[in-house]
Amino acid sequence: MNTVIIDDTTLRDGEQGAGVAFNAEEKLAIARALVAIGVAELEVGIPAMGEEECEVMRAIAGLGLPARLLAWCRLCDLDLQAARGSGVGMVDLSLPVSDLMLRHKLERDRDWALAQVTRLVGDARMAGLEVCLGCEDASRADPEFIVRVAEVAQAAGARRLRFADTVGVMEPFAMRERFRFLRQRLDLELEVHAHDDFGLATANTLAAVAGGASHINTTVNGLGERAGNAALEECVLALRHLHGIDCGIDSRGIPGISALVEQASGRQVAWHKSVVGAGVFTHEAGIHVDGLLKHRSNYQGLDPDELGRSHSLVLGKHSGSRMVEASYRAMGIELLEWQSRALLGRIRAFSTLTKRSPQTFELESFYRQLGDRQLGDADVVSGALS
């Protein structure tokens, strides 16, 4: 497999994160931005939420974006009827497939589930809608029953099966084997929907692809219910660099859409968040900075140029003399060896006290205080310049 289709669900499952509520303008902007970077499919909402939701979904459809639009629906008449007027061309009809959820959520059995699949998938096809049969809680379901559900859905006209790790309890080795099993038994499209409760959503998504998944659900910044979903930015770059699989995404547009979703959702991206965090290309440790300055590949797994970003070198407690010299050289000051050692001690003490890097005016102050006086070893170690 040399390509994977992204079915991004930022506008549906991403918005289901507790307290997240996009307005219409934000939804339209996010949809445009996702398609602009190359996302091929968008899950844009839940029609059963009401006319206001459907109105926004129709507005997204009215943009004429070159992407397939999906609606998320429960496998029931009410939801399917609502989807018919939402402007989308495809529905994800979601049904619990674990015995646990069939019994304790719906109070139904497997025979009822199979009958519903036959009837409602058929109704959706008669209405002119493409169908993805969403298997809720598939990770805790009998794999043979999932195959049976898929066969019934395909016979009724479904083109895709979504395997949902609804409560995030899969791990990558099991996920790969589960998708290998499904791929061996089925010939329809297979999609993975992973949650991040154990921090494995991206790993599970990659494992599903290794097992035969043709489509993946993602959200920008990993937004979503509870711990969130597989992050678009992580999946795209990991598939590209670790598996040689192209999702057709312009990665230089990722930081912009990350910032857009961060603002619209009110959920701040962590400083150290992979790919899009402010600090992921920031270096302080002296050994790393020295190696990076000698050759970027020494300490670079992902090239920031690919995202339109760059490395940032900062001074702090773990800096070395070379970084001190480079920082002062950028200010037009060439340091002697004893000066760089003395200033390094001062910078380490400052960073420990203030929990931040010194700014340019503070570095200038340290240099003025140093003057022409060579400090003793004790001063250098303690950074004792008043």
C-alpha cells in the first residue's frame, strides 16, 4: 500500500471533546483549511443534532470543496432521515458490535443488529447515499461477528467498514493483527477510528494501516472525546517518514490549521506536542546544540522545513559554551574563552531562578557586568554576578 485516505473527523468527533463548540464560521474555515492541505474526506457533523447542525453541514456542502463529505449517524431511521437533508454524499451508520454494548447500551442481540444493518444500509443506498458501516466498540467485539456484520452490510450496499476503538483499549500489535484478519476475510474498504486513552491512537492507526486499513480517521491536534483521537499531523508525517506512505497532504499547511483549530476549540496545544507544539524544534542541551550546529541530521528526526518551521536554539541551564558564544556572536560580540565560561555560569543561575531563557537585553547586562574582570572558579560555577 502506497497511499492512505484520510477521513478527518475534527468537525464531528473533534467537536465532541468536552466543552468544545465550533460556530458556523469556524466550521467553514476548518473545512476549507483541511481541504486546502489535501484532506480527501471530511466527517462534518451529526444531522440528528437538529436543524442548526444540518444548516451548517449544508453550508459546508455548498462550498463545493473537492472532498467527500460524511455525516455521522446512529443506525436508526431518525438519524438516516436527518442525514438525507444535510447535503452530504456519504453516511457513517454507527452500530455497537460488542456484546457488551449490544446488551447494556441497546438491550438488543446480534440477530437484531444484523437485521438493522440489512434494512438501514439498504435504505441509505436507496436514498442515494454511500455507506460506511461504523462498528462501535469493535476492539471489544468478537472478530467473527464483525466479519458477519461487514458481509451483511456489503451485501446491502455498504462500501466501507469502520473499526472503532471506542474506548481506546487496543495496542498496536493487536491492532495490526486484527486488521490483517479483516483484510484476509473482507474485500471492502477498511477504516480505523482510534482513541488516545492510553496515548496509543497514532500508533494504533499506523498499525491498522500496516494490517490493511485503507482509510484513517484523524483530528487536528488530536482533538476529541476524553483523551482525543489520532492526530492528523502525527499520522501524516509518521506514515510518510516511517512507512513510506503518502496521504497527499501539504505538510507546510499543518501549523496554520493547527493554530486555527486551537483557537476555535479553546484547547491549547501543549508546548511539547509532537509536530505542532511550540517547543518541538527548540534546543537547549549543550550536547544537542553542538551536534545540531555541526550537522542538522545529528539531532533531527523530522525536518522543520517540511512544516515551514525552523529550529530554535535557546540558552538555559543545560546550555554549553558554544551556544553562549553563538548567541553573543549574533549580538555582534565575540567572547574570549574565559568570558564564555563566566557568562555560562551566570546564564545557568538566571535560568534556574527565573525558569526561562534570558532575553537579549539581559544578556547585554550580563556582559556589561562582566567587564574586563576575569572571575574566579567559584564565581563561574555559581554564576555570582550581581
